[in-house]
Amino acid sequence: MQGVMHHTATPPHTAGQIAEGLLAAAQGDIDAALARAGTTPAGLSNAEAGQRLKRYGFNELAHGRRSQLLTHITSALINPLVILLGILALISLSVGDVRAAVMMALMVVLGVSLRFVQEWRADAAAAQLTAMVHTTATAVREGRAGDIALRLLVPGDIVQLSAGDLVPADLRLISAKDLFINQAPLTGEALPVEKHALSAARPPASPLDLQNICFFGTSIVSGTASALVLATGSATYFGSMATHLADTSAVVSSFDQGLNRFTWLLLRFMAVMVPLVFLINGIGKGNWLEAFLFALSVAVGLTPEMLPMIVTVCLSKGALAMSRQQVIVKRLSAIQNFGAMDVLCTDKTGTLTEGRVVLEKHLDLAGAESPEVLNYSYLNSFHQTGLKNMLDMAVLAHVEVAEALQVREHYRKIDEIPFDFVRRRMSVVVEDPQQQHILICKGAVEEILAVCTYVELHGARVMLDASHQAQAAALVDTLNDDGFRVLALAYTLMPGDQHTYEPADESALTLLGLLAFLDPPKPTARQAIAELEQRGVQVKVLTGDNERVARTICTQVGLATDRVVLGSALDAWSDAQLADAAESALIFAKLAPAHKERIIAALRGRGHVVGFMGDGINDAAALKAADVGISVDSAVDIAKESSDIILLENSLLVLQAGVLEGRRVFGNILKYVRMAASSNFGNMFSVVGASLFLPFLPMLPVQVLTNNLLYDFSQTTIPTDSVDAAWLQHARSWNIGATQRFILVIGPISSIFDYATFAMMLYVFNAWANPALFHTGWFVESLLTQTLIIHVIRTNKIPFLQSRASLPLTLTSLLIVAIGIWLPFSPFADALGFVALPPLYWPLVGLMLLGYVVLTQLVKTWFVRRYEGG
């Protein structure tokens, strides 16, 4: 094939090379472009498409593919903790401390292996879930148009486009009708740009200005087109910029911001504690190298090493659990935002309502049934080639009209003026059996009345005056009050020699009548809204429908309708005024896409975590603006691509299940953060205090590392744990102030019992002259208390009695306790610097464990009541 864009699946493509190819493809007529691409308007054969797929690869960006093996290994290795342990192991080896070097090397191997395995499995699971959300393109192959998976497109394919589609590759237009493209992902331009199929006379300054080229990653706002695929995947203009765009446009989620703030909190603790431990032991013991190694091990002890793995596993398990609830997660970090969401903004159609629209009435202006209104509306919906919405499908459900009029045989389409969100109407021009050209216009009542000069009433065509306007308004209000969505229909006869039409031709029309559609509320909507509100999620309706329809539907599903904010009011308001209204009002009607985005920004500015649920072309901006964008699998492509969460079933009950799972995931992550940080922090207090009065190190570096490794292993099963039902009742998000307070309150409790252990080892067992005995006694007590306290901190209730851990978490806890008791008597005791403990040690340490659990439970209960309202 002599294609315009010679590429394979593997070679890199620079933006310059791709731009040159596009500029070349834009020049010359379309026949020459088709010939160069080795294709025809009838498209490729299936066999040829298969060959090209092997040659060019899948139509997907490299950064969207599953990470390869080497990438995962590198990610696990290039980690501050791994680097720190590696340096510490080399230093230990250089000074002859082989035991510590071996232990640290073991920690590196175990940590890297565990993280690699878990992240690889999580990545595989995420890839499977993402594959459940299908994005398709309409391609012509072997002369027949049909939907194929977007990733299977190849250069030389012929594709058909209409409003709401994503541009599936870099394309050269073959034909276009009123085609407007949103190029904001590439150019940042807010307004759509018009495209046409004419050859480029001379190359513009930028390939983005080419009017006959459409770019992968943009979307169709209005119009229709047929186009030739020039390039796919990473060989597209967007693909060449993908890495740059990801670097510059990625928004850090509230979840990632919380993790970052937690990391900095630990760094602040380390900046104080580690130098202090180093100086105290160096000055007091006189061995600065030993003090340095010990201080480094303390730094490791302060770091919750398993946090990346715990987060990844919690999120991936949550994503799998949500998939069983018909909720597909496209971006794992969005799960926490889902659980933290306290405001859900949603359209009403298909969410609060059945989404199954029925054309109930077709009336003239007097309110009488009009067959002519039904006939003309059918001709309009049948012949339009743009995005057919539910209203069109409701009209086309009247198949008896097609049979009576013999639409296919007796009516020929002349032209079309597609719908757009500014005019809010669309027209088709058909030729009837008498060879008359009839322009039939359908759309919002106000917009249709604005272009009407006449009205057809009782079989007569008369001038449209103020009384008719009032009559139409009254009829529309009556229908709206009954929950009907209303469109107006108008027509005019056009000259028989005119073959192309523009929006300017929509003038001096004759109003024919009204179409009344009914979309009844879902039986589950009232229950779902009530349950969401019980769980701290306030539902707000953002709709383009008028106030009366919005009030009717919202009343039926149990939402307060005492205040409805209209889009027209928003235009005159400042951001502060809008924020006040967004807080108090539950219903926003007659909204444009920009209004939805602005409302969401106002709510986020007030500190809310906002979810937005939408499925239309005009929802894409709002979906991106929200903390978590939610769409459905039946949504238009641009809405699905803009979303973080995809619902396989369009129901608020399904969404509610996802919200609870999001809170469950975050609850388990927060458990680990609180357990690891508070326990490690308490231990470091103990280390500082012991360093002041002991003539030897409180614990050998290898013992600190072993203790830390075993404790971390005991927590690896936290993702399997349950979360208390009471904790799930409210939206939860990162609160670093609360986390710091928890660490400062709960952490030092362990120090109390550590100092009691010091006293026991020194004065009961006379360990002043036996450092190994002291080290062993404190190691065992520290490991047992840390492991046991997992079960206290994991719940706000009374552990073991009111709330029990999952079986895997219980088993790992018992295993670590058993290992801790066994190590002083094991073959590894000498290597780790342990000695056998006296029999009296065990009942005494048992009493300490009991006292530790009781005191921690009492303080925790006070803390929850004082700071968390529990």
C-alpha cells in the first residue's frame, strides 16, 4: 500500500513527521488520497483490514496500554525506600555487619517482589475492567457500514461520523455537512471549528488549521461526515503529543493530594526524630558509625513501607468488587473520590426517569390530536442523519406512519440542517410525491416560535400573532405541569431548484403543532435518593429541561422544589452569588453546558467533593470538571471518555452501591495509615527515650528492620478486611489534621508500655549487663503489641466482641505473633542477636498486652467521640 502515513506498530513518530504527512494528505483531491491509501469509498475488505491491523497495530495510544514487565519491575525498584535500604545494606556490608546486610537485602527482595506481584495483578484487573467499556466507530468495510471497536480501525478505513462521536483517528474528510469539531483537547479553543471536504489550496501555518483534516482525540459537536483514516494510535497527531499532554494536563486528584500530604507529614517527623536519635547515640555511646546505622534503621522504621502496595491492592480489590455491582472504574484513584463524594449532580433523563421516552401526544395549537403533526415529525426524524436521541426514537416507534406514507418510496431527502446547542432545533428538507420541497423544523418551543411567521389552525394558515403565542405558551405549561417534555414542529415550502440549505433558511415558517413526550420517573429513584441522602450524599438535578418539567419530576422522586435556579439567572451572577445558590438549591433548569461546569466549580470551591453523572455530548465538560465523572455504557463516546466511572446499569441504586464500596476502600487504606504511622511514631519515642539512659543501643539495626518487616507483613491483608457499617454512613476524605492528631494521641500509648518493658528487662531480669536479653525482650513485646493493636485501631467499636477482622487478617496476625515468640528460640536467633527469654517474661508481657489493649481502646473511644462525633 502506498499510504499517506507509512508507519508500523513500533517505530516512534515525531510531531514534525506526522504534521508533514497530514499537510501532504490535505492537498490534492480525495480520489488521489483514496488511491494513495489503497482504498475506495466502499472501504477495505475484512482480509485487508486484518493485514493492516498486524502491520500498524491497534488504534490506541502507547500510554493507554498495559504496562510491560520491565516497566513494573523498574517502578518497584525506583522507590525511595528501596534505595535507602540498598544504601544501608551496602554500608553494613562495608563495615562487616553481614547479618544486617543480609536482612536488608531480604527486605528489598520481599518488598519489591510483593509490590511487583500485586501491582501486576492490579494492572491486569484494571485492564480487564476497562475492556468492558466499549467505544466503537462506524466503519465501511466491503461496502457495508457497521460498528467496530475503535481499537480495530486501520489506515485506509472509511468511517462515518455524526454529532456526539469521538474522532477515532486522524482523518481526511471525503464529504461533510455542517460539520463542527471541538478541538479543545489539542488547541484549547473553547468554540467549535467548522470543517469541510475541500482540498487545501496551500498549507496553513499549523496542521491544526487544516479544514479537511480531523484529529484523533477531538469530538463532533454537530453535523455529519464521511472520512478516510490516515493514521491511527501513536502515529496520530494527538498520539505524538500524548506524553506531553499527560505531563501538562494531568490533574492531581484529592486522593493523591492526601497521600502527598501524609508523606510530607512523615518527612517532618523524620526530620526531627532521625537526627535526634543519631546525635544522642553518637554522643552517648561514642560509636558514630553504629549510631549512623541505627539512625538509618529508625528512618526505615518511621516509613510505612507497604503503603504503595496496600493502596494499590485496596483500589484494585475495590474496582473488582464495584464491577460486580455493575460499576466499572476507569481510573483507580477515582474510587476514593467516589466514596468521599458528598454532592451528586445529575441530569434527570435516564437517571431519575425511565429513559424510555414515549410520544404520547401530537397536538395542534388548539390542543386537538393532529395526524399531520405526527406525519411531519416522522419525516423529520426518519431523514435526519445526526445523533438520534430518545425523542427521535419515540417518534420512529410509530411504524404505522412509515407504512401509511410509504416514506422510503415516496419521499426523498434533499438536505439537512443539523441540530446544534445554540439554535436548539434541526431541519430536514424532503421532496414529496408532488415534487415539492418541504423544510420540516423540529426543536425547542421558544426557538421554533422565534422563526415562525404563520400558524396552521383548523386547516387554515394564518399569521402568528401575540394571541397565538400566548395560546402556545399556555398549552406548553399545561403539558409541562403534567410531566411532558414538549417540542414544537413547523414547516415551509421551499423552491424546487434549491438543493443546499443553511440555518438562515429556517425563517417565515408555519407552526404546525406540538409533540408531547413522557419519560416517567423510575420506580427506584425515590428510594435511591433517600438512601443517598441518608449516607450524606446530597442529590442536585442539573437539567437542560424547563422549570415546569423539572419541578414535576423532582416532586415525584422526593426532591424539594421550593427553589429552582434557571440558567438565565446564572449569567448575571458573580461566582460568589452562584456559590450561595449552588449550596441551597437542589434543582437547576434550562442549563447550557457551560452552566453545569460553572455550578460544579462553585460547589468544589465550597469544599464539596462533587460527582457529576451525565451521558450526553453537552455533559463532557462537566464530567471533567467534577471530582468524579460518572457515565453509563450507553452514553455517547465523548461522555464515556471524559468519565472516571462507568455504570453498566443506569440506576442511582447501582451508583449508591459504588459509593459504599469507595468508602470501604478508603476505610481500609486509612486503617493502614493510622496503624503504621501511630505505631511507628510511638516506637520512635521509645527509641529516643531509651537512647538517653541505656549504655547500649536500644535495639540493633537488624532487629529494628526485622520488627518492621514482620509488622508490615501482618498488615498486608488489610485490603480483605470489612469496614464497620456506621463508618460507611458518611462521606470520607483525607484529613491530614485528623491523621496527625490520631498519631500524636494514640502513638505515645505504646511508649508507656515500652518503658514498662524497659523497666521489666532492666530491674526484673537485670539486663543492664546483658544487651542481647534487653534487645530480645523489647523486640518481642514491641512486635506483639503492634500486631495486636491492629485489631483495636481497625474499628471504632470494641474489637473481637462488636467487630471482628477478616479471616485473612486474623490469620496473618496470629502467624506474626507465632513468629515473634519463636524467633528467640529459632536457628536464626544468633544471626539476629537474640537470646532465649526467661519463663517469667511471658506472663508479665501477657499482662502488658492486656493493659495496652484496654488503655488504647479507652483512649480511642474518647478520641472518636471528641473528634469524629462517633
